[in-house]
Amino acid sequence: MLIYSSDLCDQTVADVRVCIVGAGAAGITLACELDGCGHKVLLLEAGGLKPTAATQDYYVGAANPPHPRSSEWRRVVFGGTTSVWGGRCVPFDPIDFEPREYVTNSGWPISYAEIARYYPRAMQYCEAGEFDFTATGSIDRGVPTIAGWTSDGVIDNDLIERYSPPTRFGKKYRAALRASRNVTAILGTRCTGLCRAAGDDRIEGVEVVLQSGKRRVIHADIVILAMGGIETARILLASDRNGSGFGNRMDLVGRFYGCHLGCVVGKFVPQRGKAAFDFEKTRDGIYCRRKFQFTAAAQRENRLLNTAFRLHFPAYSDASHKSSVMSTIYLAKSMLIPEYRNIIEYNAEHLAVKSPARQHWRNVVMGVPQVIRFGIDWTFRIHLARREMPYNLVESQNGSYPLEFNCEQTPMESSRIMLLSDRDKHAIPRVRIDWRRSDEDIVSAHRGFVVLREALSRTGVCRLEFDDSKLHERLASAAPVWSHHLGTTRMAMSPRNGVVDSNCAIFDLPDVYVASSAVFPTGSHANPTLTIVALSLRMAAHLRGRLNAPIPTAALG
Ligand SMILES: Cc1cc2nc3c(=O)[nH]c(=O)nc-3n(C[C@H](O)[C@H](O)[C@H](O)COP(=O)(O)OP(=O)(O)OC[C@H]3O[C@@H](n4cnc5c(N)ncnc54)[C@H](O)[C@@H]3O)c2cc1C
């Protein structure tokens, strides 16, 4: 069933076995997997079917630049942030789960194999095709990433990232949830805190505020927090009005907050013709793009954080790209979603040349036919297509490519989410995001660029150029990849090192689980959503075991 909080009656909230809070990628996956489990399941969502300024205000808080504002890069709406996500799907690698002596606070309490078995079904949820991320395994008649470049064990250049259509979880799975007999999704129902039995580790339920402003407690045996990486920590910290928060006996809730580091650095030059730069389609019809990455052996040998590289397009703001399309996008950037506009502005201010508007207008006038072709292409391949081409790529004119890197951050206790004394309209303290990064990250990225340059120069078919004297400064200006909120209730073997155990249950409150990138102890270089969905599937299997319900195996409709 799917109802609004105004339709909620006592019967709806009686005898609830499982209460999931938050209907984003994690919460909706869990709700779908618990459909038919034979027990009453509620899915509470603060937002409605459409985002509004009033609900988005729930996320307003403070953040230290260059971290974006706390109300950006996440959405209060049924479907959560998948209502705007870009759909890039990338799995974690086995090395991400290992304790690495050169990465402080690294190591998961579970192995890669325990997640990998859920990736194929996570791919179905994200509509991203087969769980195969090699170019040779996925692309028919695929050209090599770079002609003549054979891997020498330092770089793996046979890798792709796959793109979801992108699946808007709120739209895609709404009908299935509406038809469910045991799952009820309740819109406009915001969790304001948890309540637990006095002096006990047992959870009693969740406190909610309804759209009408009325407050009530919903009792449930098991509670799953699926509110995203920032909000989950916020609600745990805000729950215990007399103390330091729930699940926070060791003062770890909100700590180890990380994102990914990303930046465009240097010039990648293929020496024998063009590189495989543009989007391609896999044999199962999924848009994909090439990437390359240090092998696990090279990471260990050179003490590198897990880092991926992609060939990038020129900076929008630098009119020397001479692309009428890029100049049009640059001039019309106010029409983009605010988050993408902010990236263009950030890059223009901190990383790239910002040409005067007249130079961009000159590009536009010189290339009107290309702009028209782009408009038609955009309408049919992006706007109207069921499977959108993720975005339009424009090559630079000179046969070289700026190089984009994404890497994990070293988890740091001092990087954290805290509560402000200021409160929102439901009296929940607003968040303060104190994002930090370690100097180790910049040292690793610097070493990585040197290792990459050497490895490429040995190939004889491509090279990497950068200015050694400016590399450190450039890498130090890398921004946190904006929409990835990781680690605030990290998974660990013991409560001394984390907030949740290997089943993602809170050590101090074993009937409360966290389904979110908040549990990631380290973040890989990969975008988080595919792994969030895989972990949610693993949690659903665990809960079905607890509830004595069979595991669903059918393919998704
Ligand atoms: C522009 C953009 C592009 C992105 N591109 C990619 C990409 O290409 N690849 C990728 O992997 N990721 C991408 N992401 C990130 C991706 O969207 C998130 O990783 C993913 O949506 C997180 O899922 P989640 O379920 O943990 O949280 P969310 O999707 O944020 O869902 C949380 C839900 O909880 C609800 N909620 C919050 N607080 C409460 C409360 N107190 N009570 C009740 N409900 C509550 C919210 O309304 C929301 O519906 C992108 C994000 C943005 C903004």
C-alpha cells in the first residue's frame, strides 16, 4: 500500500514487525525485498511524491567549504536522491575490504565476497545490466581504450562503468509497493527520533511528525534507518535528548565522515589516433564508459589509495575549447540543476581558465549548426529516451584529454557530522558538516600521478603531462565529490571501532539497523549507490532469516 500520513490510522501502525525510515535507494530496495515476507512492514518517508521547498528545508544546516551546502546533493522526496542521480554504477574492489597498513582506519569486517553475491541483483534494481565491468567481456567488437596499450600489471585499462537509465527508485518501484499486501509506504511522515525502553537496549519504536504536525510514536520490533549518510547520524545524535545520542556510547556516531576526492589534472595524450572516449553500449544495451585504475598489486606496492581515472572533456568555462555546445551550456548554466551549475562554477573559480562571455558567444555564433544538432540529440537521446544517454561528451580539439581522477579518502575521526543548537520547524537540531581530508590523501594522489606517468610512458603509445611544480597545489584543491556521504555510522568488528556490526545492526541497539553509505568504513573510488543497494539486499536476506521468511529469488519486473 502507499498512503499519505493524513490517511494513517491506529490499525495501520499496529503490530509492526519492521519499520524502515527513509524511502531512497536503500529504503525502497529493502521494502521491495520484504514484500511477501509475511510480516507487517512500514516504509516511512518524510517527503511526498514531489520535492518542495518546505520539505527540502529539513536538510538546511551548515558546512565548511569546499563542502557544498547541506541542503544540496540530497533530496527529501519519495525515491530520495535517486530522483536526481546520474546513474553511474561501479562496484567496489576486493582490496577495498582489506585492512591496508598504509591506509589509516582501513578494513571492513566483511569480505568482498559477502557483497559480491548481491551485486548481480543490485544491478537489476539499478537496471544496469550484467555484473561485468570489463570492456572485453561487455562490449562487442570493442576497440581498446587506447590503441596499442597493453597493461603491464600497474594499470588495468580493460574497465568500464555502467549507467543506470537512471532508475528513479520512487517512480520505478511505486506500483510494486502500492500492490504489496504486507508493506505500507507512508508519505509525509518524518522521523524525529528513536525511543527505547528505559535502561534497556531494546528499541520501542520511532517518534514521527505527520504532515498535519501531529506527533506520535510508531512501535516496531525492528527499525531500519535508511535516511542517507548525513541524516542517519543526525537522527541518532538527536534521539537522546538527555545525552550524547543513541548508538553513541563510544562517541563515534557522525565521525569518520568522508566523500571521494575528485579533480581534473594534467593532459593525457594518445599518440596513435583517438582514444575510446565517448559513451558506448554494452551487448546488453547499457550505456558505458571506459576508465582505468591501478591494479591491487600496484596500489600495495606504491601505497596508493584506490583511484580511478577517466578521460575528461575540456572545462566549460575555458572558451579555448572552441566548442559551441560547451559554450552554450556554460552560458545557459542557470538552467541546469543547481548542483551541476555549482560544479561548473567551482571549477571555473578554482581549477580552470574563466574566459570572458564574449569569447563564449563567439564560439556559439561560429557553431550554430552543432548547437542545433546537439539540441535535437539532447531531446531524443537524453530527454525523451527511456534509457538516457548519461550526458553529452565533447572532445577537445587538439587530440589530448584532461584527466579526471576519483579516489577514496583516508577515514578520519575528526571529519564529522555534528548538531547545531539551531533547530528546524520540527525542533530537530540542524546539522553542521565539518568535512576534512587528510594530508595523506594528497601525498597518495601525488604519488599516483607520478606512478601513472611512468607507467604510461613505458607503453610508447600514450603519455601523461602535468606541471610537477603545480601538481601538489592542484591536488590539494580537489573537492569532496559532492553527493557521496560516507562513514558516519561505520561498520566494525567491535564497538570500540564503529557504530554497527557486520550485519549493520547498531552495537548498542541490536534491533536497529542502518542501510546506507553511512556504514562504509572506507569508500573505494566507486560511486556509492550500487553498493548501498547490494548492502540493502544483504540486510533483507539477513532479516528474512530473522523473520523465518524465504528469500525471494525471482528476477525483478
Ligand atoms: C546530482 C546527483 C548525481 C548523483 N549521481 C550518482 C551516480 O552517478 N552514481 C551514484 O552511485 N550515486 C550518485 N549520486 C548519489 C546517490 O543519489 C545516492 O548515493 C543515493 O541516492 C543514496 O541512497 P540512500 O537511500 O542512502 O539515500 P537517499 O536517496 O538520500 O534517501 C534517503 C531518504 O530518506 C528520507 N528521509 C530523510 N530523513 C528522514 C526522516 N527523518 N524521516 C523520514 N524520512 C527521511 C529522504 O526524504 C529520502 O527519501 C548522485 C547524487 C546527486 C545529488
